[in-house]
Amino acid sequence: MGQDRIFSVLACGFVHRDQLLLSSAFKLSSIRVRKYAILDPEQDRERQPDLFIVNDDAPAGWALWRDFATRFNILQAPVLSIGKAPEPLNGEAENALHFKRPIVASRLLKTVDDLVIRAYGYTPELVISDQADSEQISRLTAAAGGQAAAEGANRPRILVVDDSESVRQLMGGKLKLYGAETEFAETGEKALDLAHGNRYDLIFLDVMLPGMDGYEACRRLKRERRVSHPVVMLTSRNSRIDKLKGSLAACDGYLTKPLSNADLESVLARHLPRSENPSE
């Protein structure tokens, strides 16, 4: 990936409630290199969409799609149909995927990503895992290397605390794609040192660390260092007891590895100061 790109999306044939759900889903993309913006079919009639989302349960949706696709001569533009049926009712568009209701923001965004990757050749984003291989790391590092650093006072600062080198590399690459400045620590003790002299917008903290574990590090960050920024536990342990320990340590979130794109984006959208709340 290179510079930020905003893909224009024309939503065809949806009622107001569905439009709000689509808008909320696409707010999750506001912190990424690949972003989505919904066009208004009335106000943006002269703008060519990059892709269409069509209500497969409403004939008016496909009529609007045909109107725009014919006018701009883009009948082969990517189309995502949304409906109750397991397969799209309209088979005219070749470069298409189908999404079965209900509209769930994270699942919808992933499907749109899949469609854009297929149509425009973007490399899929990788999940964060302790078992990432060298090829995965190389692909993400190459993608992040082409991303220009964000500028200005709103550039978020994030601390990643994990003793796994592959996790640090993957998190660093991903967060760079979102315009973040990232620092790293391999131990809880190092995290405490860094938090003493620096301010971060967000801290990702692994549970299983050499020496001081993540729960103790979180408690000390909150009570001794009195950090006000969010601390999100990042671990492969996901039992109720582990989550309870995280809550007792005053963490602000709990994510399990392998970490999906949707989960990471949701956390960034919730906690970074420049992000919008997708639920609003």
C-alpha cells in the first residue's frame, strides 16, 4: 500500500436505518490507509463510484445501480449485494460478492475489503499472531514501508509491550499503516520506564511477559504511574478468569491473539483521539 486512498461507495436502495448502519461500518475505516466514503445518489450524481452496495431485497436498488453503472460505463465495477437470500437475486454484475443480513459493521467492512482487494489488487491485511511466518512479516513490512509517516500534532503514539518479536513487527507494520508512531518494550519493567517519561495515546500489553506479567504491569501503570491513556491487554489467553484478572488490573480492553483486522480497528477507532465513535 502507498498513500491513503478513499474509495467512493454508492449505496443503492437502502432505507434510512440501513444507511446509518452502513455509515457506522465505514467509520471504522477512517483510521486506515484504505478508507470508504458513501456517496449521496442525489447530491453526487456527477461523481463516479469506485464500488456499489446494493440492497438485493429491493428492486429499486438494482435500478439505481444500473442507472449509475450505465451512465459512467462501469457495469463491471465491484458490487456488494446485501440481502436475506443466501445468494444475490440479480446476477448481472460479474465482479460481485454477496453479504447476508443482518448488517454487522466489522463483518461488512471485512467483506468490502475482500471485494476491493479482488477488484483493485490490494494485498490482504494480516492478523496478529505469535506464529506469524517470515513471509507474512515481509509482506506487511513492505506495505508499511511504502506508507508515508503521518504529520502533525494528531499523530497517535502507541506503545506495544510484547516479548514476541513477530508480534512486535506485525503490530509495528499495521500501526504504521494507520499513521501511528509506535514504540516497543519486551518486558513490563521496560514499559513502566517508558511510561514514566512519555505519554502514549494507547498501550497494547501482552499478558505473558518474562518477569513481571502483564496484569501486574497494568496495575502499576494505572496506580503508580497514574497513566490516563487506555491499556489494552493483548494475549492468547481468553478464559473468563483471564478477562476478570484484566478487569481487576484496571485494563481498558482485552484482545485475544490471533488478532483480527476488525478487532484491531475497533479498538483504534474507540481509543485514538482522532477516531470517530462508530456507534454514533
